[in-house]
Amino acid sequence: MFDIVAGLPVHALVVHAVVVLGPLAALMLVAYAARPGWRTGLRWPTVALSLIAAVSAFVATQSGEALEHRVGDPAYEHAEKGDLAGISMYVLVGAVVLVVFVLARAGQAARMTAVTVVVSLAAAAFAIFAVIDAGHSGASSVWKGTIAGTSSGGGEGEDD
């Protein structure tokens, strides 16, 4: 189910959703918590986007396991970093639900806003760091050896 679609590994297709939607949902959560005037418009898009990112992370993790069985263990501790990125998406969903619930009940209370901003910043930092770390290790495991033996052809900006 999570292995191949149209001859391509599902992991290579779905991982991009996590890389884009996860950090975007994290930033939307911080904006939702920090900007009271934006809450009405951001509430449901933030909830929906964080859920989509979490489901995408689940599919990316499962499809990564299937890909690992097919081609072998990835380098750069990518599997472990990918697991952490998945966990960070689940934490993000939990933070979104908590912050939305608390702010819906607390209204504009300054103390609750401060608490939810701190929770939002922590969840967002964890999610963004974990996704970047996993993405970098995944890209390194796929491309580092291939790119090392090539040149840019333009002469400028080469990393020698």
C-alpha cells in the first residue's frame, strides 16, 4: 500500500507534502496564537493543514519503511530523523488542537495568549527543525554521492 505508485516510490512523492505543509502549519500556528485579529481566519486552515501534514508524515514514515525494505538502509541516519519528523508533526497537531481550544475558551485573555504563544513557538521550532533535519539527511542519502562527481558546468559558484 505504501510502496510504489505508477512505478515511483510513494515516499519520494509524499515526503514533499511534509516538507512544505509541516513548517507552513507551524508558522500558521504561531500567527494564530500571536495575532488575535487573525484567529478567526486562521483557525480552521491551521487545524486542517496540521492534520494533513500529520497524515502525510504517517504515510511518509510508512512508505519510507517500504522503500528501505526495497533498496536498503538509507545513510545519514535518515530513518531515525524521519521518525522524529513524524513525531514532530503529531506534536504539532496536538499543539494546534490545544491552542485553538484554549484560545476559543479564553478569548482575548492576555495570560492565555502568552502561554499559547510559548506552546506554539516550542511546537513550531520542534516541527521545523525536525523536518529540515530529516529532509537534509534524506537529500544527502540520495544525492550527495551523485552530485560529488559532477560540476555545475557554469564555472561560477562551484563547491570545490
